[in-house]
Amino acid sequence: MKILIATKNNSKFEIISRMLYSILGNNILIKSLNDYDYFVDKDEIGTNIERAKAKAKNAEEQIKEDFDYILGIDDGIIIDGKEYVTVKDHLYDIVVGDKIKIGSIIYITRAYFLISNDKKEVLCYNKIPYIVRKKLDTVEMGGYPLNSVISTIDNDTVLTERSNEELNDYFLKYSIDDLRTMFNNVDKELK
């Protein structure tokens, strides 16, 4: 089985690959958009679901290689019950600002859009809870400052002080069942 994950984000690719190996076994080949230097990103507009679909469709149009599945992914964030399409637009409020208090629960959302080689499409959407544990004095360029101030709900330690394996396991806990269902139901087209 051959799968294209429609992302250039290495961290996202690592997490999703691990989930796919857990679901589908190790006898699969997984590639990312980084494997194709000719790939051109398109502007991202719409909801996370629309953006995940657009990423998968864009990859399907541009990558001229046969895949069993192409998986588009897009992340967002829920703050105080309101969903925002991009996390980076709200980093200051979470990391430094006083709009979000220490102890607040936020959710990182992830939309998955799967296209099979016979053009069937399936959607999956997850919400992963985190807790704001501290604030920073400033947001520095580079890195991912959100990980310096949030923790999983089952551990007080901020994400930057945890291992990648621990963080991947946490993500798996909230996503793997839905992804497994998505692959099992790939024959049910979206209406």
C-alpha cells in the first residue's frame, strides 16, 4: 500500500505516519510533499475541513504518481468554545497575552481528508485537549512557542519538556480510532 500525506510539515508527517503504521501495519510506503520538489502550495482558504480537502485535491492534481490513498490534513484551534482556522494567528493571545488564563483548556483540531485511488473520499475530524500551564514574556521567532506553555490534560509538564514519543502517544489516543474508522469506511463516499 502506498500513501501520500499532503504536507511539508515534518513534525505532522512523523505523527501521521506513526498513526498510519499503527492502523495499517508496517507493510506500507508513506511519502510526503517534501519528496516532490516540483510541488507548489496553493493559498489556503476556508474551514479546516475545506483546507484539508483542498490540500488532498491539490496533491492529487500535481503529483503524477500512483497512490492508494492521498491524505490531506489541516489544523486549527478552539479557544473559549470558538474555532479558529489557524493556530499561529492566536499564538500571542495564548503564549503572552491575558485573553487566555493559565488553567484554560484549548483544543487543537485536525481535519483529515482521504482520497482513495478509485476517487472515493472520506473525512475525519478530531479535537485534542490541552491545558495552558504558563505564560511567556515574549514570543520569539522560530520554533513553536505554543508547546512551551501548554501540556496534555493528563500531565502538568509543558510539551517542550516531554519526549516526541509521549506527545505522539497522546495524539494517537485522541485520533487513532477515528482514523481507523476512516480507512475502514473508505468505500463510503462523502455526499
